[in-house]
Amino acid sequence: MRPLYSVEHSWDEPLAPRVLLYQLDGAMDAGHAGRLAVEQLLMTLPSERLATFDTDALVDYRARRPMMVFDTHSYTGVEMPELVLDLLQDDEGNDLLLLHGAEPDYRWEEVVGAVTHLALTMGVTQAVAMAGMPMAVPHTRPTYIHHHGNRPELLPKQPDFFGRVEFPGSMSGLIELRLGQSGLDSRGLTVSIPHYVSRDDYPAGAAALLSAVAETTGLALPLGDLEAAAAVNRAEIDAEASSQPEVAAIVAALEAQYDTYAPPRADADEISRLLDVPTADEIGARLEAFLEANDSAEDGPQGR
């Protein structure tokens, strides 16, 4: 049997990454917030490939067909899915690990076991997942980050939005669970994305995610590109909303709801009210619908 992953380098000096960040494509990531955060890190920080997983053994290509390029009379390229572990250095030279790429369709426990082994072997003490979730919030107000993890006493004070809820799982969720069970400080950061832009790139969500990662881990992470992109995106959404009365009405209603319950220093209960959080069953149903819609969009003409 082929190995599950291959190590790309033999390191002359021992590595000392304290933090593992991860985001996997395929499950929920409203506004592509987690993916944009990963792209920002890879674009701005020094990085080297540490390990590559065998996606031939992990991905169902007929469910998620690789994109190919056909030009005139010939196939000229293909974009095959990857799942990789990179070693990065933050702006102060601190090592960190970044796991990113396609969420596997198969062998979840084996992959999670391999990630856990790699993290513990290299001395990781804290792991943080990144994702976006569609919520009833306006794009014109501060972006909210929900913190979750295996050590509630270490999380910031926040409302209990969800209570107990069951919904289709993701590998990111399984990684968070298993790393916590292995003894690491295992956390997740989920950014609230305005539901009316949840299918488009929303750089403000990615900027909020990386800002929260920096605060949670102490890493020095660059945000400038994302903040600039967020300003441009905000102007585009404003222009679109002003030209479509129905969109403007939605934004205005969400602003009114937000402003009614959010004084300058809102406490946890007030934040919970302003987000108009549904019941646990409603959240589960919405998440299932969101995941099913994503699956349908990915299948499309190139799907089965």
C-alpha cells in the first residue's frame, strides 16, 4: 500500500512550530473566508512544502471532477486537487504549520491520525481551524468571530449561540475534535459572513479571521492586502445594494436589527440578540441546506 503522505524535505535543523493552522476546501466556508486567509498567508509569508498527501487515495474525482483546460484541438492543462502541509514563518520569524487543500472523501481517521502525529512530533501545542459561516448580519457593521474549542476556559467571553446541535460533519471538525483529545489546545475560529454575499469572496471575513488568529496565537500575521481588498469589496457591495432596492431593504433591516441591540460596548447577551440566532434545530437545517447547495454548485456541468 502506498504511504498516505510523503515528506518533501529532510531538515538539517529541528523544527519548532508552536501553532498549526488549517482550512480544507469542500465543507462550509461562507465568503471563502478561510480560503482567502490561506491565500494571504501563502502570498505574504516565507513558506516551504513539508508534506504532501496522496489525494489519489483520498478524493472521489467523479464527485469533484478536476478542472481541465482544452484549447483549440488539445488538452493543455489540469488542476488536480492537493492536500498539503506547509511550513511558514510569520513576520517575526516564528515557525508555524499550515494544512490546506481539498477535504478528503475517504480515510478520514487515517488522515487525521497522520496530521495528529505530524503535529505532536514537531512540538505543536495549539491548533486553530478557520472557516466562514453565513449569518443574518449586515456587511456595514463589525465582523463577528465565534470561538470554539476543547478548552472553554481559554476562550473569550461570548454568547452561547448554538447550544446542542447535530449537522453533517467536516474533516476540519474531526481534526479539531481529535487534536483536542490528543491533549493540544485545539480551537476553531468561525467568522460570521452576511448571508447575501456568502457565495462570493468576502475579504473582510478573511481579514477578521487572521486578526483573530493573531490575537489567539500571538503570531505576527500580515493583513494589509486583505484589508485593502475588503475596502474595495465594501464599495462594490454598497454600489450593488444601492442599485437594487430589494438588496438595500435587506441591508437596512439587518442594520436596524444590529443597531437596536448593539450599543458601543455590547455584552454577550446583546450580541446574541443582534444576530437573531435561531434554534439549534434551525441551525442544523440551515447548515445542511448550505452544504447541499455547495455540493450541487460543485457538481454543475462538470459533475456526475
